[in-house]
Amino acid sequence: MLRHFYVTDDLDTISGLKRALTDKGINKKQLHVLSKSEAELSKRRLPAVESILQQDALRCAIIGAGIGTILATTLLIFTYQLQWYQSQVGWMPFIFLAIAAVGFFTWEGGLIGMHRQNQLLKRFNSTLLRGKHVLFVDIKHTQERLLNKLMKGFPLAKEQGRGEQIPLLQKLV
């Protein structure tokens, strides 16, 4: 899916856009609003960006899993090279330690990421600080023409770029 970003300083514009897009067949799960005014979004029943997606937990957990996998592999290679597996205990404690290392580093990466802003959303910090709101529209390539046509009726919503939706997140939200 392709993600379009639109910025406006008016939540009424976003409400109108939401109505127009859903009337034309775009699922409301394809719409997300990033704003400092969470209460206003809730009051207007606008779909806010999930708080977990505003954090960098997923990306950092994946990085942690990669580090854990490298360390686990290194441990198992050393175990083989130094022939520690030939002791009475065999492979079992080393395999367990390798699995624990992957789990620990994945968990630790996720915890670190929960305290960081999502890398993909950092570019909107200055926009949000100026009191503006960002609408994310996730569309299929076949819906692109429809979106472009609808957006001409909303001149207050300025396009701020495009990007790809993260494939894993398509399944989560």
C-alpha cells in the first residue's frame, strides 16, 4: 500500500476528508491522524495514529533481535570451536543460553524503542508543534486516481509527501 501524508491546521477539513474518502469506498482503517490534540480527535471520532505506532518499539526490537542472533551464533560457534559441547552437559545449556540471548536483546530493544519517537514520524515534529495535524491515507495503487480527484476539493489539506506503509503494520492495524 502507498501512504500519502496531508497537513492541515483544521480538524474540520480532516473530518470532511474522512467522510468523503469513506463515502467513496476507502476503508476507515486506511486513515490515521497524527495530532497533539488527542482529545479533539476522539471528540470528532477521527482515527488517531495508535500510540504504539508513535513509538519506535518495533524497529528497535528488530534491531535487538539481530544483535541477539549475532551473539547467539557467536556463542554457538565458540562452543563448537572450543569443543565445550563434549563435556557432560552437552549442547543443551549453550543452546538455551543462545535462545535466552536472542530473547533478552529483542526485549531490551523493544524497551529502548518505547522511549523513542518513531523514526518515520520525526519529520512531522515541527508541523505538530505549529498546531497542525497530519492525515495519513493508506491506499492501494488502484485507488490513487480516486484520492487525487477527491483531494482537489480540499485545498486546505496540503500534501506533505508519500511513502510505503510498513508491511508488518498492515496486518496489525
